[in-house]
Amino acid sequence: MRPIQRLFKVRNARGITFVLITIAIVGSLMPPQQIEQLTFSVSDKLIHGLYYATLTFFWLLSTKTLTSQKYIHVGLSVFFLGLALEVMQYVLPIQREMDVLDVFANTIGISIAIAMARILEIR
């Protein structure tokens, strides 16, 4: 068993993935004033890329077997989660705006996580 697999067993990774999804939903739908207090002066796009890379990586770790189809399925699932949250920011009256560059940053993060998972051969 590889060290990364011992550190993040499937059950633990599923729990972390659930928490990360919850944080993404809550964070994306919070009023902008509260978000600014949490993010300090770090680039919004950098936060999106790193967060979605982390979410994708743990989602991949939470699967029992990884096939090429599973990589695609997880990548698309995380992508559409991010896209849905951006659309909700546009539609809901929460004083947030949809940003296509956020979706692009999410996609970069997702791609990095998939590449890292393949390089590390996590399963």
C-alpha cells in the first residue's frame, strides 16, 4: 500500500470530500462582505484553483477503483458543481456575481488534481 493511500483511506477521503463540498456550497453562496474577511488579500482565482484541485484530489481518493472513466466522471462532477454554484451566484439575490474566470480557475485546479493523481498512481 502506498503512503498516500495509507494516509487517506477511502472512508476518510469520503468524509473530507463531503466537508469540502459543503464548504464550497456555503462559501460560494455567502454574502461578499463575509468572504472578503475570510480570504484576506489572496487572489480569488488562486483560491478557486487550489480549492477545486483539493476537492478533486480527495474525490478521486474517495473512490475504490480509478479507471479512465472514473477520472472523467469525477472531473466533470466537480466542474459542474463549480458551474452550478457560479450560476446560483448570478440567479440568487445574494449580491454575488457570476465570473467566467472563476469557472476557468476551477477547471485549471481540476486538471492539476487529475494530473497529480495519475502521476502518483493513487489507485
